Amino acid sequence: MKLPRLPRQGQKASREVVNTRGLNLSDNTQDGDLAGCKNLSSHRWPYLATRNKRERLADYTGVTAITSWGKLIAVEGEALLYDGKEVGKVKPGAKQFAVVNTKLVIWPDKVYLDMTTQTVKPLGAKATAAKGVFTADTVTLTGGPDLTQLFSVGDCVTLSGLETLKANNGDVVIKELTKDKLTLSAKSLTAGQEEGALTLERRVPDLDYICESGNRLWGCSNREKTIFASVLGDPTNFYVYEGLSTDAYAVAVGSEGDFTGCCKLSTAVLFWKERTLHKMLGDYPAEYALFDYAIDGLRAGCSRSMQILNDVLLYVGVHGVYTYAGGTPSNIAACFGSHSLEEGVAGTDGERYYLSALLDGQAALLVYDPRLGVWMQEDETRCVDFARMGQEVYFLTQEGEVWQADSRQPDPDAEWEAVYTPFYETIQGRKRYSRLVLRVELAQGAWLTAYTRTDGGPWQEAAKRIGGLSDAAALSLRPNRGDKFELRLRGKGPCAILSVLREFTVGGEG
């Protein structure tokens, strides 16, 4: 005998989301995660809010590189601008910057901006003379330039081109200097006269990446597989080896792969490869020690992603974004799942980490808040450089425009979007949603439109709200019955999502 099927009594339940968990493209999602977002920020956490307005610095156009040292410094064509005023000429294009003593080093140009005189000078120097007279410790040149305009006491210069006195080819350190005469400390030269052309050069190595640490310019060369450090306080000299604590330093590295970047972290200098970290410790050459670690390193093409917040380094590695404080790196990009991040360029305002990268090949400007562990995507702006002045961070776009990332003012023209990860309720069986209530703050003139869909169906407009004078307003939606439910919010102007409350009844499995 077949018995009649009794109706199943539905159970009413509700869920409320208040805390914003940020962008999450992985499969490990929770309530409050976002499957996609645009022009949103965590600055009003735990609420989800639109980002603040950006401000463009209209005086800068066609810029290819920026940094700061007291004032904003930019490369505009061939002009080097300091606080908007031209102070010298450089080659157009991308740059690396490092400050040693009062010299702002500009790479790969191998020049520096003297911060005291506001002039651009070369790091290296070269002089050619028609004749040279040598004693055991002096060189007197004829037919050459004024040596005092090119060299200084303490410089290491390389003598080359000598055919008669070939033993004198090599490196010497200047102890005294006049317009046409060099005096050396060691009596190492062969006396005599050279009639042919000879050259004196203060050489600077070809470095792929540079940084400053301990008042020295550090760098690494993939061609020479070598790490270099300049003389203490002098980025123009890399080959002075006299057994002093102020000497330059160099060490060959035999690990697999190319260097991908270098940076200073506390008292260490870090030289990265994709699978290896070389950490340099010590205060002077006799004390320097290089330690090697097989860890997730810096991804090739992401040298500009390195930024330090509270003595913690953040950088883009092969498998995501990492923090490194001296031990084992921690991956803070689990929310991106299997999605790839490449060509990262980053900046910071001292609180947040701004990362412009290619996310699965598409440009994305992402912001990470270390205090909350929250990622947000602002938009698709492609940045090529960042600079920080105080609490302000500036970025340079591919189009050569310079912007202040956060003006601390609301943006009435910003179009935004938030797509929540699907709500499953972790309950077996289909659910009938009876009500969805959004508590939102909308500024005067701003608007919001809500869309819903069930079980992957088409998006349907559910409600729309225009900002008024009230501080908060409830927006009720009525979604359909199904297993999973999705919510998309779009709008324009300042807005804050205070909470998302959904009420539902658990039905049968069919």
C-alpha cells in the first residue's frame, strides 16, 4: 500500500553580513566575500564603502618615472623635475632611484642629482690624454682635460691604453690631485713615458637592480653574477679596496637563475631570485656575510612590487603576494586562488599596499590593508611607478599622468560595483528567500541598483535607490527560490553598505 507524501514544514532562518571580507576569487569563500569589485575601499571597515576621490597633478604630462625625497621628483621626457622645476637632463624612460648621502642616484643613466646644489652629475668619469709621464707614485698627463673637474681624492681610476708601459694598466687610488697630475699612495707604477693615447676612467658597474643600505649604493649584475657595494657615502666609487672599513665590496654569486630585484630591509640587504634569497648582513666589508635561502622569491618583472610597511616587506612572488620579515615568507594572496599576478608595481601610504598588476593578463589596481587582511580592487588603471610623501601616495599611469591616489574627499563621479560570492547557506535543500534587506548610506545625488540571480540564471534588476538626506536606508529585495543566490550592487557616488540581511525558508530537496 502506497502512503501519501506529507508536506514538509519549512524552517525559517536569517543571515546577516556586516563585516567586509574583501575580494576573494578562490573557492574557499565565506559570507561577506566579494567575487568582484570596483572602486571600493576598506577605509570604513567593517563596512563596504566607495573609495575616495583621486586628484590629478595637472602640471605633469608625459612622465616616465617618479620618486620623492622631500619633494616629488619626476622624469618628463629628458627633463628631471624636482618639485615641478627642471634641475637637469636625463635619458627618457623608466628609472630606478636610490639616495646615498646627499646624492639621488638615477639608474640606468648612471647619474645622480646632488640634492645640495640641485644639479645632475655623472657617477662615472673618463679622461683621455695624449701623453703620460710616470714615476713610482705619480702620473702627469699632457693633452688632457682638467682632472680636478672629473676626479676627486679617494677615487679609484682605471688606467688603460698604455702600450709602452703595459704594466701600468690597471686600477689606482688617487691620494692627491692637480689639474694634470695624480699622486698615488702605493709605489706600484713603472717609471717612464707613454707617448700614445691613454685613458683614465672611474668605472661604475652595469647593475640590473640598485638600492641603498648603510649609506652605500648596493646593486647586482646578472651578466657578472656579482653583488656590488659602493664606498661608504660615495656611490661614484665601486672599486676601492684598501683594507678600510669604508672600502667598496663585491662578491660573486653562483646560485641558479637571474636576480629579480634587491632592497633594504632593516639592517639587511636582500638580493632576490625567483626561488632564492641572498641576504647580506654586516656593517663593513670585513664583517659582511652572505646567507642563502631557498624560499619563494621575487617574481621576474616584479622588482617594483617591493614595499616596506612597518619593517615588513611585501612583494609579488611566483605564487602570489608575500610578506617577509626575516623568517619564512607568508602568502597573503590566497584569495586569488589559481589566478596569476604578473608585472607588479606597488606603492604605499604607510597603511595600505597599492599594487598595480596584470591579473590573469588584465590590468588591475589592487589595494591590500595589512591590518584587516583585506584586498580590494579599485579599477583597471595600469600604473608604472609610485611615490610616497608623508601619508600621501602618488601613482604614475601608462599614459604619463601623475595622480594622488587618495585625496581624503568623497568622489561623486566614481562608478562602483560589488558582486558578492554566492550565498549557499550551507544547508541541504532548496531555499525560498522571503526577504533581503540592505542597510546603505547614500550621499545626496548618489544612486544604487541591486541585481539578483538564482542558480546561475540571468541577472535581474531587483531594486534601485537614490541618495537622500537620511543617514541610512533599508532596501528590500525579493529573490527567487533556489539552491544558491547571488547579489550584485552597482552605483555611482559615495556609498556605504552597512549590512546585508537575508531571510529564507528551507524547503525540500527537489
